[in-house]
Amino acid sequence: MKKYKFFVLIFSLLLFAACEEVLDKTPADKYSDASVWGDIDLANRYLLNLYNAYEYDMAYRPTVNFTDDVHTTHGWFNNWFLGGTTADNISPLGSSMVMFWDDNFYYIQQINYFLSKIDEVLNAYEEPQKSDIKADIEHFRGEAYFLRAFCYHLLVCNYGGVPIMKAPNELGEDFISVERNTFEETINFIVEDCNKAFDLLGDNMEMGRATKGAALALKSRVLLFAASDLVADGTAENDYVGYSSPDRKVLWTNAKDAAKEVMDLGLYELTDFGAPDRASVAENYFALFKSKDLSPKEIIWGKMFVPDAGVINNINQIHGTNSFGDYGCTAPSQNLVDFYQMEDGSNFFDHFELDNEKYYRNISSKFTNENIYYNRDPRFYGTILYDSAKFKPHLDALAEIDPLGIYDRRTRITIQNGEEISKRFGLDTKNGPIDAEDGTLTGYVIKKFQDDELYTSNSKNENVWIEFRYAEIVMNYAEACLELGEESEAAEYINMIRNRAAMPDFAGDIWSALRYERRIEFALEARRWYDLRRWKMYDAALKENCKGIDIIEIKDLDNNTITTTWQQVNVEDRGIFYDRMYWLPIEREELNKDPLLVNNPGYE
């Protein structure tokens, strides 16, 4: 933890002075410390800037990049997949990543400073104003507890037990005696803050601020992680990365009860996507993530954006297709695409096979179209842009080439007399006419989270980032029930998620069904990295190389035929895994500041 960051409180909207001003003069562009904590409006602005600091996951380096679901177009995660991330080389970790150690402790310091000062605001007022603002002050306090718990949940789920800071550090203070708290102590501290937040917050706060439901949703997520195999199967290497003597029944009961608390509020519900109409489901699933505010009842808490203030949401620019001049940074993998079931709930490879050259061959007697994208789980069409998927038309000269507005990944070859007479690469390929460098290697681009009404590469998104939604709570509840042996209850809630997506009740193994739903329902939503690790399945996931697709369309003028082939290609060699990769390393710089800090297993 950096000594100096803790008091450098620089904000986008407001600057605070951390010490007495020279000659007792207050600069015109700053507020003195006494001014801030003597005015409820300024204290509120301080708190709002803590919200502003909260980074949405789907930025340049989202957590899904650690997984088998995507490939980073620009190679940012190569070092991780080569096993090269260590305390001395933390690439790809950095300040743009939501779970980074340094950033979270920086915000925790700011939150603790707020909590240490908030009573001064109340004491600065006389009656009757004091009575009028008391409820607001308590709400502020609850919001700060929630935000602190949120930071700590990112830390504990990525690093394990970390130093618990309940009070602000003083300027110049060193940390040579600070130790990591155990995993159990850190979890208990987060739950305590969530409970404090719940007691102080309202059900209907100003949109975007923490609520009782947000506090309980955070507790549900944390307790699900805390009950899972990674930390609670009795094999943790030390107390920093798990429990030494876990009582699994108690832990899973706590997780189940936490999810039930959210459900019992009666404030949230699953969005009706229009099932059984599959086209409506695909459209409405996509539309949920294009919401411009947090009003849908499925959304428990998230972040809203405006284009000219605060943290900028530029998901279209970062992850959109290169034919619009966007960067295509995070590309869905063929591994994920092949995992989507068919619309009847059967597995994709019940109907297709790969031949010796990795071409997809249809072997189905039910779904006989050779196109691998037909008849899939409706959520596929709301999540991933695949070849020929309709998205948005180009508004420039490319509209003549792409009049329908499709994601164009196939290569079109025309032959005559057995010879190639023309060849055109898709607009969205590495050989396309616009920004070829940013074409993805997998053949796919993220559709989910994009706004199909934005056209220019420098447009700023106004759609929200959803951090907690009710579907997660439902699945948390189902998993806890399953772990407690309550299979019929678990099945009911798994099928609840499937049925609203126009998918039939699952068939076969219930554990496979649960893991399918968590991967597909929350695809790209920052859950896969944590789920693979919770289940201790991360090593298996990284054994598979990252795959993509190559699509060739051949038009034979002599025979007046058009044939298309879909060939699986290798995008990135993986297969390297070390047990240490279940956790992130603490950076050497932090270890050097505090000799009592112990790094995670394998990173010493």
C-alpha cells in the first residue's frame, strides 16, 4: 500500500485540501477540510465521487479475459496464460483492472476518511436542521459501509485474506507492522459491513446509490464464494486463502440464507423476455443490458453513465467491431460458442462434429442446416456477434457493400473454370478495409453491453453497467440448495432461469445444468473467472487452447452453386497451468513496504 496515495484525494468534480493552507488562504479551486465536513452538500459530493471511482468490469481488461470464454485481441493476457505473472511481473494486472490491490486500498482509505468525518457534518448544524439531515447522514454512512465492503469483496475474491483497515491511515504512517488478516476474518468483516449497510440504507434510494437490496446482494455473492471448494474443501494451503477447519453445512446454509434474504425483500424479479418466442427472448435479453437507467426490476444495483461527466462508458469503442473503427479488444472464443446448447436443450456436439481438418460437419437428423449458428439457445443471439448476424448498418460508403448491417466475417471467393477470379475479405476481419489491426482473431465480437444505436468510434455509451441482478441471486440460491442436498429446490430455480430464456427444463446431470446456466446466463458479466476458481475447475478450463472460426464462402459460376465451410482454428496455445494461478500475486512493491505481508502460495 502506497504511503502517499492515501491522502492524495483528487477527484473529477472536487478537490479537497488535506492540510492547513499557507497563510490561512483557501485557494479558489479547493475546499478546506473544515468546509467539506461542515456542509452536508459538500460531504454528499465527496461520497458521490467514491461512487464515481467505482470502475465497471467491462473496461479494457475485464476479468473474463482470464478465462476460456474470450481471447484478448491485442495480447494483453499472454503473460498470464504463459504462467509468467508473478510478484515481480504483474502483467496483465494494472490500474485499469477492477480487482487490483493498490486501487482498492486507495479507495478504502478514502471511504474510511469519510466515515471518520461524517459525524462532524451532523455536529455542524443546529436544530431544527440537525434533525432534518440526520436521516441523510445515516444513509451516507450506510453507503460508505457498502462501498467499503464492495472493495474488500474484490480483494478477498482475488487475493484471499487481506489487511483489514477500519480507520484512515495518517499522512506519513508506515505499514511495517501490518499483517494480512485471514480469509475467514476478511469474509466476516465484509459481512459485518454489509449488515451495517443494510440497517442504515433504504429500499428506494436515489437511483445508482446503494440500497438494502444491494447490500444483501453483495453479501450473497461473498458468502457463495466463501462456501465454495476453492476455500472451504479443507485443502487450503494456509489461512489466507481459505478456512482451516470449515463446516461446509454452515457455510452453505449461510449462502442460501443470504440469497433468500434478497428474494424475501419482494423488490426484484426476473425480466420477462417474451418466452416462448425465441426471437423476442434474444432481443429482450440484449435490451436489458442496453438499459439507460437502473429501473428494470431485475437490476439490483449498477452504474449509470452520462457522456460528458464522471467515469466514461466506452464499451462500444473498446469492444466493438473494427469496421466501425472500434477496437474489438475482447473477443468471444469458439470454446464459448460451441458451449451454447441447441434450442431444444441438447448439446451442440450432439448435432455437429469436427472432421480431421477441424471442419464442422452436420450429423443431425433434427437440426439439418449446415450453418453452425442456427437453432441455438436464444441468449446466444443477444450476447455474441457472429458471421452474418444483423447488427447495425454502416452509414458511409461501406453501406453499399453491407446494405443489411451485418457482422461480416466470411471470406467470399468466386471461381470460374476452376480458377479463383475474385476474393473479398469480410469487413470485420483482419483483412478488412477499415482498421484491420483491430479485427478479432476468433471471428466474434461482443454484442452484449453494446448500444446498436451508436455509430461512431468515439461515441460514449449511456447504457448502464449492471453489477448485481436478480438472476444472480436466483442462481446463488440454487447452488446453495444443491450443495445442501436439496435437489428439487435447486432444479426449480435453475429451470426458472432456463424457462424465461425459452429453454426447456434441463435434462441429465443437475450439476452440469447449474454450471451451464451460470456460464451462459452471465456470459461476459465478470462471473466466469470467479466461478471457475470457486469450483476448482480453472485448471481444466486452461488445458484447452483458445479457438476461433474461419468461414469461407465459394461461389462457383460454372455450376451456379454457393458452398460455405466453417473451420475451427487455433487462436492461442494455452495448456500451461500452475496451482498459484487460482489466486493473484501481491506486487513486490507492496511486499517491500511491509515485511510482514505474506504473498499467496507459489508467488513467494
